[in-house]
Amino acid sequence: MLGHDLVIILAMTFPMFIFTIFAGIKLSDYLEKKYNINEFQKRFVLLSATFISALFLSTLLYYV
């Protein structure tokens, strides 16, 4: 059943991008101002923070 649960969680992750993109934007803007990161690093932080928070949110939604 682990494979089935993982597929459902990953499928729910993509709609959760709508709810978590703002957090990724704020985090990348903060890191750009504080640490003067370049555009590539800013985009990487934006996408990874958004995906991780969307995955976390969809996991909580599935199991709780």
C-alpha cells in the first residue's frame, strides 16, 4: 500500500502549489535581499521551497 499512498500524495502535491507558491516567493525574496543570491539560486530556492511545502501540506492532508 505504500506505493499507492505515495502516488496519491504526489498527485495531490501539484494542486497544493497554488497554496504554497507565496511562501516560496517570500523566502526567495528574503534570501536575495539578505544574502545577495543570484537569479539561478533564487529560482532554485523558490521551486524547492514550494515543492517541499506542497509535499508537506499534501502529506498532512492525506494522513490527518
